[in-house]
Amino acid sequence: MSTIRDVARVAGVSIATVSRVFNNHTLVNPETAGRVLEVASQLEYWPNGAAQSLTTRRTHTLGVMLPELFGEFYSEVIRGIDRQSRLHEYQILLSSSHSNGEEVLIAGRAMLGRIDGLIMMAPDEASIETVERVRRRVPVVLLNPRIEVEGCCSVAFENFSGARAAVAHLIGLGHRDIAMICGPEGNVDAEERLRGFRRALTDAGLNPDEAMVLPGDFRESTGYEAGAAILCRRPRPTAVFAANDGMAVGLLAALRAAGRRVPRDIAVVGFDDIAISAYLNPPLTTVSVDACGLGQRAVDLMMGAMEAGAAGGSLRQLLPALLTVRASCGADSAGSGFLEEAAGGAEPARRGRK
Amino acid sequence: MSTIRDVARVAGVSIATVSRVFNNHTLVNPETAGRVLEVASQLEYWPNGAAQSLTTRRTHTLGVMLPELFGEFYSEVIRGIDRQSRLHEYQILLSSSHSNGEEVLIAGRAMLGRIDGLIMMAPDEASIETVERVRRRVPVVLLNPRIEVEGCCSVAFENFSGARAAVAHLIGLGHRDIAMICGPEGNVDAEERLRGFRRALTDAGLNPDEAMVLPGDFRESTGYEAGAAILCRRPRPTAVFAANDGMAVGLLAALRAAGRRVPRDIAVVGFDDIAISAYLNPPLTTVSVDACGLGQRAVDLMMGAMEAGAAGGSLRQLLPALLTVRASCGADSAGSGFLEEAAGGAEPARRGRK
DNA sequence: TCCAAGTATGAAACCGTTTACATTGCGAGC
DNA sequence: GCTCGCAATGTAAACGGTTTCATACTTGGA
């Protein structure tokens, strides 16, 4: 593996000149530059990243910490981050699936000195210490933060208002007994969606019944289980709001297995609008969020924060979470559960994907 | 930001001692070690990663290059890699969505010197140059490689035999006119699955009809479009093999929209067995692959290769792709399309997820 | 009493870059 | 013919660690 010294020796110049050639400094004779490049390619020389980071104090790398990697939502967030950082010629150092604050701290330490900034989704309190620690060295951008941290930018979805709109929609359709399948405990998104659910009920003068709030963990299987539980509840709910689409899929399967028709017997609304939602039977009414866009926006904020240096303010951005009405809530269908618009031959309505 | 020198000065020792304390060398007086750690935590000292990499020539980082990040399959692969590398205390440097060989090369260069090994899914020929180049410096593990590269380990799914088994199953059920929806051009997985499809037909003495091979790109929308096309084909196919589950979902929606029943009118088989497949209506017969396991296995191979150093052989591993029969192919259902086993109250059969 | 072996620590070289500063050579202006 | 300024390049000091080798101090056995 050849170093800058090898190139310098063979090309008959000093290492400073080689460095200048590779960094596009103008004050080098074109002829010399040509020779250096020639030798470099011959020797397959490529600057050592670690050495560069050491002197320049820039790594051209962004740290990304997510609580979990399971499911389409997170993968879309990463996709957005990846795409946008490539644009700015940044690499991404990924770390996820931390079950507790201790692990987050360790992961954070391991990243220190290898990243120019950290994009972090920290749905639980335990991660705050890590955020504070990292923040003293490099800018941090938070995704859907539970608590805003002084000096950190953040991007979040309007989880609360999205959920509230979804449930309000159900109420508008005449539903009064509405159940909810929650996300994992301690997850901010999940909590905000639950809060939106409750608020929509009280807004309408209804009394939130805790027996109507079922546990879940964002996976299909818990949606399925909740479906069985819902059918035993008295009064039996006429509508269900699932905290994400994955659980809605499980729920639909459970209802079908029990011979119930959606939306005729029970209306269903999900959250996230993952790719398949439009293709379900019936097509799922859900709250659309642009997970990929969340990632992109985070990178943009990061670029701004890095530019600003320590003076970087704490910009807060909110991304919309908009209700997308399809058939599963009963609003645009007579209750057959069949794809109305598609019957005409067109593709089902779906949100635009960038 | 404090350095090793700051700690040494405050603790009244040399930098060598501080380094020894942090690297758990035994030959340091416990009392001294305690003082050093005390000072270090006070000063919030943490070793600089770049400097460490420079001297030790180890980065404790694995590069991961994927062609794409879209869809559950890739996200599961990353999840597997992430989990297993955490186990070995490695970080992962992620890069994806390269549209051509040039971009792959650039990404590869950017990683050089920052990684101890590279896990790469290189579905097209253009990436081979990058593989060769990187391989001269650090071990490379290939995922589902098109061509085996001398000196590289690889892990792959039995795409070919999985597809062949799926189609053979359809033939066994009496289907003769079977269509296939392909994956993106240039994608090895897609090509292997197509090859398996053709082989199953010829195995059964059937003549593969090119008009039955429809284009697709692994996304739901192309499955939907293919559905419309299939209904116009003469002879009309009685079964369809989709190269992945996402397209199968789109196909199911298209068939439903056209009033066809699955599996009674048309049987459908997918590939991948993503989380929702068991919960579809009807539950999707598909070929199960453990994408997460693929990632894990790749990391294990990498650890072996790094251990072995330059002497590392070229281990080849094949992971099974097994047919999981559910209702959509008509084999375990009278054709109602309803969830048989779940009607009894149990959760639908699904592959085990680790 | 002396030496060998061991333990704890320090000094300094090195890893591969970037960059501030020094040096050289040369043409222009006086 | 000098000096000045500039272009092109070289020298050497960082950057923040690890590690080899040397050194000082104990300790124990002959």
C-alpha cells in the first residue's frame, strides 16, 4: 500500500507537492501535477482517510443513530439520509438497535472523532446524556425528539396532529367507539399518536375509554393479536386506529379471519403510509409521512449547522403528517371493501414517493 | 476537547501510561490507573478514533455497499449486518444507491483507509473493478455475487433453486400457463429467479413462452401494472410467479380490482417472504429467505477473513430459499382465498424471524 | 552483598497526511 | 546590476494516538 512518500519519491518531488496536487491547490505547475498524478495512478495511491481526518479535523462522515432498524419506516429514513449525504459528499456511519441508554452512550463514544456531525433518533430519555456529550464536540440533529435539546436542530413529523386528524375523520363518519393499537412503550412517535387519538376524542366531547387502548409494538403480529382482543370488547369498537401501517396489516388479517368485513363491520386507519398500504384489501386509509424526506431534511439541517460551527442555532422543523383517505375507513366506499378507483383500470391512489 | 497529553499532564504521568490504561495493559499500577481514569473522566477524554486508526491500522469499521436501499429486503440485510457487527464491536460505514460503476468506484475510494473490510452486494459487472481494487487492501465479502471473485468470500441465497421450486409447485398443482414478473434488469437476484422459472418449465417438458415474462423493478407499482398486462395475455395465465413479494402485493391488488379471485381464478407466488406476506389476503405463498441472516453470515465470514489476513481463502456459503406454502397458490385452500388456519383463531403461519 | 528477574514508567519514534513558513529562481522595474 | 515580487516547490512541525526500547526501582535467592 503506497503512501504519499512513495509517490513523492518516484515522481521526484516533495510530499507537500503531492498533497497540493491532490487537494487542487492552484500553485502547482501543470506539468509537475501531471507527473504526480501519473505516478499516483501507477502506484494505486489513494490518500489515507485516517491521516487526513487527523490533520484536517474533518472526517466527511455523518453519524446516524437509530433506535431500531426494523420495518420500512426506518429504512426509508436511512435512504433519505444516504441520498442527501452523498450529494454533499459525506459518508454515513450507522449504528442502531440500542436497547438502553448505556448502549447508546457506548455507541456514541465509538463514533466520537470519526464523525463531523450526528443525526440521531432518540426516542427515550436515556439517550439525552449521549446527546449532550456528543453535542459538545460536533453538531447534532435530532429526529422526532421527545425533548428539544438546547443547541440542537431537529426535524419531526406532526405525529400529534396527524393522529388527531385521523381519529377526527373517523368521528366525522359517525364512529363513537374507537379503539387504538399503540406502538412500543417509550417510543415518542407512539406516544404522540396516542395523545392525538385522545385529543380527537375529547375534542368531540367523547370520553376516552382506557379499555379501548390496546398494546402493540409496531409489528404485524401485535396488530393481529389486538384484532382478536378488539372483537371481545364491549361495547365493540366500530373503528380502530393503528399506530402504524404494519399493525394495521395484522389487524386486517385478524378481522378477515374472524369473518368481519372492513370497512362495513369495522373501519381501520393506519399511520405511515408505507408502500404497500395503497395495495391492501381494502386499500388502507392512513396518515402519510415522508420518512425519506425526514432523512433528507436532517442532512440539510446538519450541513447548515456544520457551516455555522459552534454558533449554530437550534432550528426546529416540522414535517406534515396528512390523512390519506382510501377505502378502509369507509369514507370513499359503499362498504364493499373493493378498490373503487382501480375498478376503472387506474392504479390505486397513493402518495407521491420522491 | 482534551487529548491524551492533557490527561497525562493533569494526572502527572506520561502519555504512554495513559495509553496503557485505556488499552488495558496489565503492567500498570492499579493506583496510577485509577488516578488516570479519574482525570480522564473529569476531562471528558475519549481517544480520538482517527489517531488510533492511523497508528494501529485498524478502524474497527466495516464498509457496507448496497446497490439500493429501497424495500424491506435491503433493510433486513443491514439489520443483520448491524447486529452482528455490534457483537464484534465493529461499526458500519454505509454506502448505497449507486447507479453505475463509476459511482461505486468513487464510494469505494472514499471508504479506503476507513474500513477494515468491505461487505458488498454488487449486482452488476461494473462493480467488479472496485472489488478488485479494494480487495488488495482489505478483505471483501460479496453478497449474492454474479461472479465469484478470486480471494473473496461470499454468501448467497439459493435464488435459482428457490424460484425453480416455487414454479415446480405451481406446475404440480396443474398449472401450465404460468407468467412471471421479473425484477430490475441487471440485478443478479432477479436474473437467477428468472432462470429458475425457466428451468422449472423445461424440467416439466413445458416450453417457456417469452410473452409470459413481464418486466418489473421490484416495486409494488410494477406488479400492479403487470397484473393488467397479464389479464390480456392469450392464453391467459392461470398462475403468476412474482420475483419479489412487493410486486406480488401490487399484482394481488390489480387482480382484485379486475374482479379476479386469487387463487381460484389465478394463483400467485412471490419471493422473499417479507413480514406482511403472511397477513395478506390471501396469505401469500412465497419463497422464504432470511435477509437478516444473510447480513449476519456476511459479518461472520468477514471476521474469519480478517483473522486469516491475506491468507484468507474464498469461502462460499449458500443460504436456503425455501418455498412457504400459504393460500395464494391454491394448494392449502379450497379457493376461497380466506385464511384457513387463522379461522381457527391461531395466528397465520409465517416463517420464523430471528 | 550482589546479581538476576520482574514491575512500573518514561522517552521517543512512528503512523500518513496537511500546512505554515522558508527557500529558490526568475523576470520586471528602476 | 539590484531589488522586489511572485510562482513553484521544499522543509518541518503539527495532528493524537500506540508501541518499542530504555530506565529506575523492588525483590528474592545464592
